[in-house]
Amino acid sequence: MAPPRTSAPRLPDNVRGILWMVLAMLAGTGMEATGKVLVLDYPMIQVVWARLAFHSACLAPLIGPRLPSLFVTKRLGLHLLRSSTQVVSLGFFFTAVGFIPLADASAIHLLSPLFVVALAAPWLGERAGVRTWIGVIAGFLGALIIIRPGTGTMHWAALLPVCSALSTSVLHITTRKLSQTEGTLTILVYTSLVGVVVYSLAVPFVWVTPDLAGWALMILMGCLGFWANFAQIKAFQWASASTASPFIYTGLVWATGYGFVLFGDLPDRWTVLGMMTIAASGIYILRQERRKT
């Protein structure tokens, strides 16, 4: 007699959220690594255009006939601000990875949550406590350890991920404000399409016709960017922000792995120390915010 079938145990919601976040970081850093490969042969503007265009192509089946209604908004100015910050952030980041290792750029870019803390007070009225500010300062020190200004080892492009992180923090702040009145798809549509339009106006002036491998990498980059966003949304659906957010820092592990496999880059001990400092400060801030709730 055959034994009765038993269903596989269901994973707890928080575990599902963590796994989605780890997947989001794997896809996101894969997108960044693909972009770094592309900027070696194609202009930055064209690479960013491809990132946004093929991301939008992945989004199209989800919005379908609802597209006209998704453009209805009373906060057009805020949508345009959010979209422009993504345009600027991507430009800074992909320019940076053309000159510095992927792991370095990814680590410095993770300053963006710390910038959000600094900007939340004047923009959102969310004031941080002393302990939270200690975490922010520690994160900045981590970035300085990686950049190492004044040591003769600093590359000017190391400042670009800082600018990208600042732009991204404004994107997060505007997302928080828009989410109070706007639907998720409306926010995504404006962000994707405005970016595509802006870069489509510029890309003809720098266009380099890709070969088959180039087109394949551009499509892959857009799809990875889309899936990174999708997986991050799923992560926060299954787990609380305070549970899932610390796993954003697994991106440092993936970025280091991609950098070594694809480009032979390994971070030195000072860069590793800076990475650990930024990650620790971010997790510390998340714990402080969790205690408030």
C-alpha cells in the first residue's frame, strides 16, 4: 500500500520575503554587471537607453489597455521629478562602472538609504534620532574608506556613485510622497516612459549599431532590471521592510562575484572594510527605525 502523500511544508512569509529580496539583488547586480560590459563598447547614453527601453518592453504586457488611464494624475510635477532622478542616477552609475570596479560602485551607491534619512526630515517631516544619525555618519565613513580621498589611489569616477546614490535617495523620497495618492503602476509607467523619451532624444547623436551579442546583452540588461524591481516589490509584499531591507546588502556579495568572474576584479582590504561599514550602518539604522514601530 502506497504511503499517503504529504504536501511540502510552506515557507513562512518572512522567509519568502527574504528570498525574494536576495533574488532582487542577484538580478539587480546582474543588470549592473551587464551594463558595465556594455559601456566598454557602447556610449553610456545608449546603454541607459537600452536599460530603460527594454525594461519598458517587459512592463508593457502588465499595463496593456490600461495605459491611458494610468497617465491620469494630479501630481505631474512630482512624477517628472522622480523620473528625472532615475535618468540622472543611471547616467552617473553606468559612467562610474566604466572606470571603477563594480563592487566599489555598488558599495558606494548603497549610501542612498542613508541619504534618505538625511532628506526625510526637510521633505517628509520624519526626524531621525541621535542613534540613527550615528549610523548615517558611519555609512559616510565607510564610503570615504572606499574612495580614500587624498591618498593618491582615489579615482575621480568614485564620486559618481555618490551622486547616483543622492539621486536615488531623492527618487525614494518622491516615491514615498507619490505612494500616498498614486497607484504603483502609474508611478512605474511615468518613471519608465519619461526616461525612455529623454534618452531617445539624445541617443541618435551617439548611436553605435550593436552586433547580435550587443543586442542580446541590452535585452538581458532591461529584463534583469525589470525582474529586480518585480522581486523587490514581492519581497515587501511577503515580509516587513525591517525584515527584508537588510538583505539589500547581499548585493555587495553578488557585485563582488560578478566583478571577479567577468572582469577579474577583487576588492582590496580597505574596500572590504568600507563595504562592511556601509552595510553595518544601514542594518543598524533599520534596527533603530524598527524600534520606533
